[in-house]
Amino acid sequence: MKGFGRKVFIVNSRADSRGMERFKAAAALFDAESLKNCEIRYTEHAGHASEMAAEILKEDDGDTLVIACGGDGTVHEVANVLAGSSLPMAIIPLGTGNDFARSVMDEQHRSDCEYCVSEISKDDYVVRSIDLIRVESFDSKGNLIPESSAWCNNVASIGLDTEVQLRAKSRVLRHPKSVFVRKTSYAISALGALFGNRKFEFRFDCARGSDAPEHSGKNGYTLISICNGSFYGNGFCPAPKASVSDGLLDVCAINNVSLPRALYLISKYKSGVHEGKKDVDCFRTTEITVEATGYRDLNGNYDGEDFSGRKVRFTCVRGALNLAFYD
């Protein structure tokens, strides 16, 4: 394809150290001609990737490609700024999990940032539009909660997942330099959370593509995941058949179950072979609303970011982001 006259790399300076070293080595291989069109900007604080993406968007003349270099958090930040615009983005995975990358690139690109940098320098990619999930959170009076509303490019979830994520974040914060802790924190936290509270009070309403009821039959579940991509939590696979460009959300709701049943299902859920199992409801829709039924508000996460609200609406927006796919 025709390349872009300007390529801006937004690099998360707090990315995995080994990934960062490989990126710097790969960037050093740019020839003089390529460097004329490239800018490398390193983040300096939390939220800086969003700020830089917003600056680039204001400057864009239709001939710019933004490359988000980092983990799922960096991709989420940049995607939220570029959503709804014509400015395209590419991804170079430098994080620990790189879960969204699993859905949009092959293993060679996901594990080899030098390969990605090389193809970007040679304009060996194709830009296509993908769907995003619009997340809108509301309080008990029906007012929108802006700080808990955003675009989600990968997976949003409510219930046990959020408890797991909070535990995983706490583990990482206690051992910020440990690669082992980063890689295992989600799985270990998931196991620990299973022995705690596994019932979360909510119900959901949605339009299904089959004759299934639009209203959930229960008021309590272990979790519900609303997916654009297939993976999250460093390899858990709630939606093995998800596509980022089919105009549909892949939803998985798991009933409140006993501990032995939960242990069995989480192993299936991680491997992506849970569909069709008892106590697991998997379906596709274009929009779904989840509402708290107890006295506590919902707590959830999208792309690893926490949110809360009394009621949350998830809508699939077709073609909301232009993404560069490696050939």
C-alpha cells in the first residue's frame, strides 16, 4: 500500500524492559531515509500516551500513522483518542500480556517487535477499520458517569474478573520489577478470588440474534464478559470466535456456581473451550445493558481499566477505528 509521509511512535517508557530493549535495537536499524519520516516519543507519566495522541490528531493532515508501542493499556489510551477519526494506528506489542494483539496479528509479529518495526518502515501493512465497544456508565439517577465511560477495543467485564484484576494489580505493585509476577499475577489472582465471593448481583438486557430471551433469567452471576477481541488477562479466552470487524459483541455470562464447578469452568474459560458447558451462556449481540440488582453498584473493567456504575450500556460501533494490519 501507499505509505504515510509521517510515522509517530508513541512508546510506553514503562513497558516490559526486554521489549523496550528490543524496540530500541530495532529502531536503530532505520536507515537515514526512513528516519526522515519517523518520530519516536516516549511517555513520561500516566496518561501521557493519550495526550500525545491528541496532539498528533490535531496536527494530522491525512498523511500520518500513529504506532502505539506498549501493552494493552497503551493501545487502549491511543485508541480512545483516535476513535471516530480517520487517523490510523498500528500496534507494536511491548507489554507482558499483549492480549489485544493476539486477536489482530500472528504470533511472529506479536513476539517480535523487530519484525513489526521492519514492516512499518517498509510500509508492509494494510489499514482496515475495526469495531469498538462504546461503554456508557450511569448512576442511580440515570446520569452518565464520564470517568467510567470510554471506548473499549478488547474486552469489558463485570464480576469476578474485576476482583481478580484488583488482586493482580496489587501483586504487581508489590513486585513492580518482577517479570514472573507480571506474567503469573492474573492466573494466581484468579485462583485466589475463586475461594472468596463468587456471586455478583446484576442482570442484563440485550437483543439476541436468536430466539433466546432478551432478559436474563437470574439476578446473580459469577461474571459477564463483553468482547470485541478474544483474549484478556494474559491469555484467558472468553470469546474464541470473536472478530474485531463483524459488528457484533461476543458475550459470556457464567452463573453463580459452587467452588468445584467454578474451578472446573475457569480452566475451560482460560482455554476458550467453555462454550456449551452447563452454567455458561454465550451469545452475540450488538448492544447489551447490565444493571445492578443489589445495593452495591457494578464494578468492572474495560481493557484493564476500572469502571463503576449502577447501570452500564455496551454498544458495538462498526468501523470506529482504523487499524494497520501487518501483511
